[in-house]
Amino acid sequence: MGMVSRGADLEFVSQYPAESEVLFGPLSGVEVQQTRVDGTVVVVEVALSVNMVSLTIEQVVGKMQGSHQQLVHLLHD
């Protein structure tokens, strides 16, 4: 697991002390590899990936704003 796919441990601020919580960054992908039942616990094994080529939300919004501004200028002309 590389630094890009490593999540932030939030167990110390969890509302439920018996549960572990991890926060993953934007554009993180989770692919279920396997599931099993261990006693009364459902265990889900996953593979993580990060899409480094997709636009961020800010980039998408900026691109849309630019398109709208171009349309307004076109209509004005």
C-alpha cells in the first residue's frame, strides 16, 4: 500500500469506540475482493485505488463556469 492509497485513521474520534474508522481522500476507489462471515462479523476485503487523472470538483466547476462565460460572450456578440 503506497502513501496515495493510505487512509487517515479516525478511530480516536469515533463515536463508536468498538469500531475502527478510516477516511479516504477524494477520487478513492474501493473494489470488493472477497467477503466472509467470521462469527457475528461480516468481513469485506477490498482493494483501494486512486484515480489521479480525473478532474477534482473544483476543476469541473471552473470548467463549467468558463463554458458559461464563453456562451454569454457569444450571445452578447
